[in-house]
Amino acid sequence: MPTSPSSDPTALESALAEIRALQDAAWPPEVPRSVEYPIEGRTVIDYLRHWATQRPHTVAIDYYGRDITYAELDDLSDRFAGWLLQRGASAGDRVGVHLANCPQFHIAMLGILKIGAVHVPINPLFREHELAYELGDAGVEILLTQDSLADMVESVRGGSALRHVAVTALSDLLPAEPSVAPPFPTASGATDWSGIMESPRADPIPMDPDALATLNYTGGTTGMPKGCKHTQAHMVYTAATATLAGGRQVGEAPPVVLGFLPIFWIAGEDFGILYPLINGGTVVLLTRWDPEAAATLVERRGVTSMVGTVDNYVELMDLPGFAERDFSTLGNAMAVSFVLKLDPEIRGRWRDATGHVLREASYGMTETHTADTITLGFQTDDEDLLSEPVFCGLPVPGTDVLVVDDAGVPVPVGQPGQIIVRSPSLLTGYYGKPDATADALRGGWLQTGDIGKLNGKGALHYLARNREMIKTNGMSVFPSEVEALLMLHPAIQSAAVVPKPDPGKGQVPFAFVQLLPDRQVSGEELREWAARNMATYKVPTVEVLDALPMTATGKVRKADLFALAEEYK
């Protein structure tokens, strides 16, 4: 029987000591070695209240020209907390936030944390089956949703634990004259938001930094998505080490962040909510990406930090007259390679136009709260881009990374294997799934399922995620989840989903299905059904087979399907 990593901790610690020595020798001088926290509190709410006292008039959120200061953010989230208490919510209750990017998301999240309840961010792109599953799995009792999504919520409410649903609109906190054109109607019908904000402020209660604070849902290699149990201490550590990864200490230089990544997604939460808040900085919040709006706001607001795809940066540089625009403040520009990959040519274009270096962002997973590595300091002569892809850098202070073989034994430097991670921000478990928790967490180490290697400096190179996972326009699509949704169709007997390369999106899901006897339905009809029942980015091309290829032990031969998918135009 293979040895699990937890069965020989001595071997792991011995290997870790060798890797740390390599990392110490290669540590970039511009990156602090440890976090210096400016306050004693270890919760997000401690930091909100600190900055509301110390910098009450600093803008926390700029939403199309609507400025919300730290003092106002503290007040509004107190009122949301008070509204929750009036609805009978208490510590430990799960409260869902089902919104696209808008200040109400921030306010609701903070209000939920203030009463010790559990924040459940829910993807606004979900369709009915996905929404019903997540509401049910988390046991959400109170939900704040968007007006355009309210009918869908009502359609699945009957089978859920929901006892109260409130509605807001993206335009509820827009100023009369937006600074840039918002990508949604600037007026809406009546919503519940003004009534919520008339609630009395909740009284402060003691905050437990290690209590369950949020369920961040991730896909998985088996079954439907799982809720990663995270705490406020996890959030603070992630934001603090992300600050170090930019060459600063917490609170040293309050950032101005351009936030357009979806904040229901944990990377968007980290960089669009937590990183600016923990630092007492500002997020310039966009509901969705718009290159012209982004360029205008970078100049107007003096944006210092941005995380986007490589495609986003290329779109900026392709704007007419971009070279004449003032991007001098944007010294912390981080890219995520999905469809386009960051290469020396794109970096050179960015440097020539802005005077700054564009670098890869970080390695991370929902289970670790993301932002696990540092790439700053490895850009000289494009070392990070010219070494074997994908360069992820050194672990942030306090986080350990090792690479092990199938038996859980550390492999030599330069050899590939499974990446395992130990961190102060590791999930405490998967909500309601003890078996999955036991599989993922062994001896304090997360078994990521990712393949990588460590180089001679102890830096991580990412080689491949579980081969089946699909990245389409940067969004993670887990075949097991799409398969589970397809199996809801009454004509399907079995389904198998694999990634198919796509020049525009990087990859797209491709489904092979076997129908029940005497059922007749075309692949195009099944795709149309899927489009009505799952988020758009998950909708697969569907091909009907007489039978799926199977192994002698009754498993689908996905290797055959990988090759078969590539044959289809």
C-alpha cells in the first residue's frame, strides 16, 4: 500500500529543511521575510474598525464615482448586520450573497462577519440546478440576491432552507453622474436595499478569528462543488502575505486597486476586497472588465495595483493612444496566463508603454485561499518567463511547498510530482464532507492534485493541474460537475467530459454521452438543454456515442476521449 505523506513526517521535514535553505539563499531583497501586522486583532472586522477610526475619510470603495469611506463602510455593514439580527440570524448561520461586483457585496460580507455568521458567496452566472445545489449544500437560510436573478431564486426556493430573500440592484449605489459608463441600466425598480440600510446598527461582539467565517465553493475531481471552510484569520493572512508579495508591509502604502475580477470568486475576494481593506486602501470597483473604463480610472484615481489576465493587458495596450496615457502609478501590475501567456514580447510592450514590469501573479487554490507564492524579484533578464513554464516563484512567508511522488515521498529538486502545501490559510475542511476532507488534508498538508517541480532556488514551477480540469477564459470548469449536471437529463445514461483546446478561450468542455435505450436526442439538443441548466462557461459541446469507451474495471477511458475530442472541428 502506498505511503501517505502523513505517515512519514520526518522525511517531509528533512526535505523541507533543504528546500528552505535554497529559498533563503535566493530570497529577493525587495520582499519582506515576515509579516508585521499593524494591529493586534486577527479578523477582517478588526481591520475595518481600525481604519474606520484611523482613516475615517479615506475612500474604501469607488464604484463608478460613488465614494464609500471607511467610516461609511463600517456604518453600512453595521446596518446590514442589524438587519440580519432582525431576521433572526445568529452566529454560525449561513447567509448567501448572490451578486455581481457591487458595493452591496462588500457591505453584506462584512455585515455577515460582524454577527459571527457564515458568508456564502454564490456565482451570479449559475443556472437553476447549480444554484439549487449550492443553496442546499451550504444550508443557506438568508440570501441577498440581484433583482435580475430574483425569479431564478424563487424557482428553486421551495427545495431549500431559505427563509428570507432580499433583493438589491447593481444601480442601488450608483451616483447620479457615474465617473465612467456602467455596463448595466442606471435605474431599476424598487428593491429592498434602502430598507436594509434603515436598520439599526448592530452592537459589536467579540470576534473569533478561527471560527468558520465563509464557505468558498470550489469544483472537484469527483462529484459536485465543495464548500471550503475558511476563517477570518485565513483572510487576514492571505491579504497580508499578498502585500508582502508586492514588496510592502501591511498598511505601509495603502494601495489603490482596480478591481474587476468577480468578487464571488476567491481570487476576486482576495484582491478586490481583502487586500485593499487590510491595508486601509481603496478598491476602484468595476462590475465587469472594460478596457477604456479601466484606462480612464487608472489615470483618474492613480491606481497602484491590478490583477488581470494577459488578455486584459493586451487590450489596454491596443487602445488608441495608449502610449500617451499616464500609467505611472501602476507599479504593481500582475498578470494571469490563461488564453494568452505572458512572454518577453508582451512584457516589453508593457514596459515601453508604462515604465513598469508586468509579472505573473501567483500560484493558489480555493483550498489555500490562493496567493501562495511570490514572483517579485525574478524578472531580471526575464528569468521567470524563460525558465520552464509556468514559473510560480517562492512560497509566501509562513507557507511551505513540497513536491512528492505517488507514495508521498519528497522527490529530488527538478523532478516532477504532486504539489503539496502547508499554510496558515489552509481550509479547515470541506463543509459536510469528512471523507473528502480526510483525502485532501493529510498531516497538515493539502494534497493539491497539481503536478509541479521545484528548481534549484526552491521556486515552484507549475506543470499541470489534474489533467481533466478545464480552464475556459480563466474560469475553472470541473468535468465531474458538468457530468453530474448532464446526468439530470432524462435521456442520458452516462456522460464523460474532457477539455478540448480552443484558440479563443484556451479550452472548452466537450461531452460524450450515452443515451438510455430507446431514447433519441441529438447532441445539439443536449447542448441547448445544457445552456438552460448551467452557467454559460460550463456549457459543453455534446457528442452522442453508442457506448463510452470503458476499461476492464468499468471506468471510462478518458484518454481515448481526449484524443477523440481533438478530432472534432
